[in-house]
Amino acid sequence: MYLSDKWQDYEIFDAGNGQKHERWGDVTLLRPDPQAIWPMKEPSKVDAKYLRSSSGGGHWEYNKQLPDSWTIKYRDLRFIVRPTGFKHTGLFPEQAVNWDWMRERVESFRPRREFCALNLFAYTGGATCALAASGARVVHVDAAKGMVSWAKDNLAASSLADKPVRFIVDDALKFVLREQRRGHMYDGILMDPPSYGRGPSGEMWKLEDNLYELVEECVKLLSPEANFFLINSYTTGIAPSVVKDVLKVALSGRGGTITADEVGLPISRNGLVLPCGGSGRWQN
């Protein structure tokens, strides 16, 4: 398992009953998590908890007044987090293990020349910040304008606003096809595609139907010296081995090493690990 176990400002105290009890800096939250199907004693006090509605969606219930947002850190990075209306906080802390892996890849490459990275479905830019901190030039693509704005704020919070990061609001596949026509190439590509989604012009996305096509087109953007390709998946029913096979077929003939595994976060109370999706990695 790819285990994100180096956090200082984030912690899962406990998990169970379809929930996880977390610490984000000094703030404690109780949020739904479908993977935590074992029993857990309900915490006596949390700062806020997310309650699902029987009709869909849900809302936050606050036990104390919280700031609209606050900042947590990981290594030399800073991230702005806030409770959103769809239970998330704007950051997936389990991805820290992938941030570290990518930083190592970039730093081992950079003595040769500047490293160019493409981040698709880039959300609030955790990976973008990590790549920029390692010295990469980054193109950050997401279909949601609000998420791109949040990513810019995270870059500034990490004192990286002057780094060469280009922010694009666009459909991932359309952008990749345009980059092909422009002749642009990248040394590293990562993507965190949703199970379902819509592009800025209403384009439909379904991971099972569209993932391979996107990966196949992205491979055409890899430079001859390309260093990595990372795919993250949170889609139920898509095992890490499936992502590994997608990479094997799409990257056939390029050499390198392909691995895939679950991504997880440690649970402090009992030493268990909460699985949080899977990742497939190619490195050259």
C-alpha cells in the first residue's frame, strides 16, 4: 500500500460506522467514509460533523464557531482548507505519498533541464504545489473555475506564486488534443479523474468509458525523456490492478516500471489503515 504517514497537521483519530474522526490542524471533524464499515465508538465531541440527508446531499452541524477557512501544512507546503457543502475540505491528505514520489522524480531529473508537468483534473492543486516546490514548470487543468481559484490561493499560501504554473479552466481531453496540435510535450503527467463529471461546456465524463482514451492521448504528449505517469482513482469497482493494466497497454513499448496499489491513511487509535482509492504509477 502507498501509505501517507508523514503528516503533522492531519490525523485520523478513529474510523468506523461509515465515518472518520479527523484532525485538520486544530480543528476536529467527523465525516462520512464508505470504506470504514467496522464499528467505532462515536466521539464525545467534535468541532463539526457532516450529516447526510435521506434525499441526497447533506449539511454540516457545528458544535463551535469555526473560521471560514484555515491553513494546514505538509513539509514546506501550505494548504487552505474549509468545509464544503459536499462533505469535502478541499484537500485529499492521502495523496501526500504521491506528492513525495513525484517530487523525488522531478528532483532526480532536474539537473538535466527544466521538468515540465501536466496535472489534469487538478482540483485545488495539492500536487501542483508539490511539483512547483520541486522546481517543475506545471500546467494545471480543471473544469471548475472555483477549484482553479482555490488552487491559486494554495500556491500563494505555499509562497510559490512566482513559480511557473499555468492555470487552465478546460475539459481535460479537449486540452490534451489541443496540446498535441501545438506540439507541446511533458516530462510527467498526472490525473485524478472523477467517476462521473461534466466539462465546462457540458461534456460528459464516465471513468469506465473514457479513461483509456484520455490516457492513450496523454501518452502522445510524453517527451522522449518522460519520467512519470500517475493515475489516481477513487471509483468503486476499479481496482488498482485495472489502472496498472491501462498504463501497461497505453505505454507499451516505452519501457520503464509500472506499479499500482491502494492508497491509505493510518488510524491512530488502533493501528488500522483506512483505504482511500488507488494509484497506478509509471516511471522511466
